[in-house]
Amino acid sequence: MGTLHEVATDTEEIETVEPRCASGHSTRAVHGGVRRKKAYNALHTPIVQTATYTFSDTQDLIDFMESKTWGDGHEREEYGRYGNPTVSAVEARLAALDGGEDAVLYSSGMNAVTSILLAVLPAGAHIVMTSDCYRRTRQFCLTFLKRFGIETTVVENGDYDALEAAIIPKKTRFIISESPTNPYLRIADLERIAYLGQQYRVMTLIDSTFATPINQRPIEWGIDFVVHSATKYLSGHNDLLAGVIIGRKDRIKALRDARGVLGGVVDPQNAFLLDRGIKTLGVRVRQQNANALAVARFLEAHPKIQRVWYPGLESHPDHHIAVAQMEGFGGVVSFEVDGDLYRTGKFIDAMRIPYIAPSLGGVESLIEQPALMSYYEKTTEERLALGIKDNLVRFALGIEETDDLLADLEQALATI
């Protein structure tokens, strides 16, 4: 198995064709990566629906194994857990889109996070994590990894002095953050986090799911690894589960090797659907950005809303960072209704366009009350200790007409 510090060589025979105007985000979403020799000259990447691959004779097997050993290019693997041509094509596109050298796909975003930590961290290691990271990521680090003697220090988002003070030289292996965060859409100063990682020789990982590569590319700011729940914006249609990690080629090679052991592979059908979804990422995200900004401005001016959290508003605590490092402010708006748990629920029930559901990033607008959707088992007091108010709403905007969404908000707020 490779390590994160070994230099990898290409392992697939590919035909490189650079698209014209390749600097544009939507162009990269459609044409990014490398164009492979496709069956029957098909426009779309074929679905290679197989779990195993065959060899014509013993010499064919020997030649294949020698090509793997010495790094000569080849297009296939011997078993589906180690690689698949459909999956590899999507990985190449995602790497190009996020500005990385390579990418590795997983069966879910959560599996991507757990896999990189299990693959890289030795017993007794230490992690520094910001407080607004995805709650399941925090749960994995604070409970599961603790069983292996791996300690996690959680610092408040935006407190970079505390972040630096938490680093234990020669023991801290990762700084992990999310940007924008869920649900308050806090924005991490990527340049500052990258500097701390380089200064102390600590790897940095940013969950950029809410931003997408259209709005933000952490690798360009010096971050080592970017993770996405590809289930969300990258797919865009709420019909698959997948995750991806993007980074330097040698490090991704090691993670791909580890994936063959840990087993979190994505199947070729889902990879094909993800590839199709990525091609419309640019147009979808631009509409979602526009919808979210319009909704945030509307809500901030409404008398029945106490507070709005959206990095595109000057009232957001990280607006200045968002302006400096993002090209769009994302498609999620969080806000506090003037009312209690039940009045907030009445408002949500009055909405006609969005579905009440978890998740985000699809073409359909989704709305939820985090106190009920993610923290139902906790009391109001316990939720408040975690920063979750009963009147908090998270609105993940889809690609519907902006005026229709504003009218729906207007009529729903009129009912409370």
C-alpha cells in the first residue's frame, strides 16, 4: 500500500485532450479531466457494470501485474473494489473541477471522511477541529477515533489563535474545518488555516460541500485535501450517495489503495449519474446562488424574522472573508423565525414549494427545522447548548424561479 508521501505514477492508459476555454468553471464541469478512449465512440462515459475483470491467458495476467508494479499505464483493474473505468473518469473530472491533481470517490461523503482519517492517522495522533464541522464528523472523531487513542481538540470557528494554540507539534496530524458550515454558514479563512498547516507541518482538510467548486476551491488557497458529499450539489438531483476527496496525486494514490482495504467503493451506476449531474453544476449553482441571496435579503427585511445567516449579507460575521475567497455565496440560507418551536413549524408547514427534508444541493428546494430534523431527541436546553435554537430554519434553495420562492415565503409568513 502506498503512503501519503510516496510519489505515484499514472496507472491508466488515457487519451488526454484538453478542452478549449478550459479555465471556465462550467467548461471544466462538462469537459474537465481527461477524455478516455470510449466504447463505440460514445459521447458519455460508458457504465462498466462489472465486479471482476478477466485475462485472456497467463501472459496477459503477468503483463498486467508488471504494468501495475512499474507504473506503466493501464485502463483497468483485476477486481472492482480496486477501481472501475466509469469511476475513474468521474474522479478525473472532479480533480480538474476543484483544481487538484487527483480525486478518489467513496460510497458517501461520510465514508470519505472516515476513510481518510482511518488511512492516515496512527494510534496516539491528535486532531484539531473547528466547532461547526458536520456533527457526524465530530461524532466520529470524538467517539470512534478515541477508541484508538486518537484525541480531538475542538476550537470555536473563527478563533485562529485558539486553533494555533491547540496544535501539538509532532503529534497533531490534521486541522479539519468546514466552509461554509452547517447551519450558520460560517466561513473559514482558508489562507490562514493553510498557513498554520504549513507552519506546523500539519495536513489540512476542508469540507467544501456547501460551497461547491463553482464558488470556492480551497486547494487554490493552499489546503491539502478537499472533501465533498457528492450526494449534494455535485450530483444535484437527490438520487445517489457518494463522497470525494481531492488533493495531490501521491496522497490520493495512497487513499485509493486504502479504499481497496476499507471497501467504501462507489458503484459504476452511481458514478455515471454523478458524472451526468456534474455537467450541469455551473448553471445550477449560479441559479441557487441567486435564489439564496434574494431570499436572504427578503428575510432580513421581514418583521417576522429575527435574524438571517447568509455569507452574502453584510450582517454575517464572516462576510468579509466570503467576499475575499468565494465567487458565490452558496444556495443555503438559515434564519430565525420570530416565534417558538411550534410557530416555526407552522410557518414551515405553510410553505408550498420546498419539501420538508434533510440534505441540500438538489434542483428542488428543501426546508427543515434543525431542532426537529437533526436534534429531535434532545431538549430545548440541550439543543441551545449546541447552538441550535427551536426557531431556526435551514432553507436549501433549488433552481425554481426566484419570484415564486419569494411569493411562497411571503404567504407562509402571513400565516403566523
